[in-house]
Amino acid sequence: MKITLLGTGTSQGIPVVGCDCSACISTDPRDNRLRSGVLVEIEDANILIDTGPDLRYQMLRNKVKRIDAILYTHEHNDHIIGLDDIRPFNFAQKIDMPLYAMPRVADELENRFGYVFSENQYPGSPRAILHRIESTESFEISGHTVLPIQLMHGNLPILGYRFEDFTFITDASYINNENIQRIVGTKVLIINALQKKNHHSHFSLDQALDLIAQVQPSTAYITHLSHRMGTTSEWEQELPDNVFPAYDGLQISI
């Protein structure tokens, strides 16, 4: 399995427009962060998590030539609004793209992208098939089991995903014990931490580190970072030996 971090920033990315804080003016390439996106390659399946506003550039920059399915964590713009950019994969692969999302998120995709799911599609529109999934039930993509992990993003239930020994979590602020147990045994965990201070809808760095200590993966990476965290070279000094900063373009093999 190979995981590629396509984007590791929040909804504004880094640098933030008009900001001259230390992270936004940093020359460290790790501090230049697109909006969230992950590509999971398992044998013959390329599975994308979320379609944010930077999707086209992420696909070009990482030379992605095929997507077999897309999983959605939730319906916020920085995780769905790039859906239109699946068209090249429709054309090249001659498929209607399978999309997997909770019923609420699937309904929102249909509302916002009515032209994609219309019975009378405009020629050249993206083509997709929605699969409504439940947060408590695993499902299969190309013969590979995907286990949803229910998270809370403030007051909004969202999903993380586990693939064998890898778990991806973003935008979480709370995970109950039942879902923590679904993560236990993971070798590689990617988890969000917005900033050092507590936030109403995202883990802080200390909260993310506490959860990592509870789950005890072999290796963990911190993602979905705000410019308020500061430069990577500064905050990475606070990490335990098995925890690392995620950055755009990072590839992890399991």
C-alpha cells in the first residue's frame, strides 16, 4: 500500500491570502499546503479521499493517471468542491466515477452538483454514481475492505477511514471510545491538528498527540494544519520520536 498526501492544509491553505505570518512567508516547502486530499493505492485500486478545490493541480503535480473510487469525509467546501475535476478520469477510463459518502453528504453532493446527477446530463459533464454508506458498516472497493471511523467535527458527524494497517482522520475534534477501538492496531495513523490552542471543531496539537498515545500506532503524521500552528521547523521539535509532520507530496509505503 502507498499513501500520497495531496494536500495537508486547512480550508484556506498555506500561505493564506494577504497574510505575512512566519508560516505564510516561510521558504520551507513543507509550509506550502494545499487543501486536504489523500490518495491510497492498494494493489490495483487507486482510492481518493475528498475532492477539494485544489484537485486539478494535485492530480497534475502528483502525476495521477487513474482514480477508481472517491471517499468523502464530509460536505464542507474544502473537501468536495473540486468534484467537477474528475472529468478527465471519466473520459480516459470510460467510467462513471463511484463516490462513497454518508447519506447526508451524498444528499448535499446531489444538491450542489445537480448537473452531475441529472437524468438529462449536459454532454461533457462529470459522471458519477453515489453509494450511500453507513458509519458503522465496512464496505469493499475492488476487493479491499474499507472501515469507516465516525468522528465529530464540532457538532457535525463526519468520517475517517481505515484500510488494513492505515487510518486517515481529518477535521476531527472528538472520537468516542467505540471508534477509537476501530483505530487500535493501525500501524500508520494520519490525524489532524489545526493549531496549538484548543479549537471548537478541530483537534489541537496536544489533543492529537494524546489520541496518538492512546492508539499507539507505529508511526503517526500530523495533517490539516493552519498557519496559526507556525512553521513546521518550529513545532516539529515538540513531537514524539514516532510522530512526524505531514506535508504535501509526502509518500508513505506500508
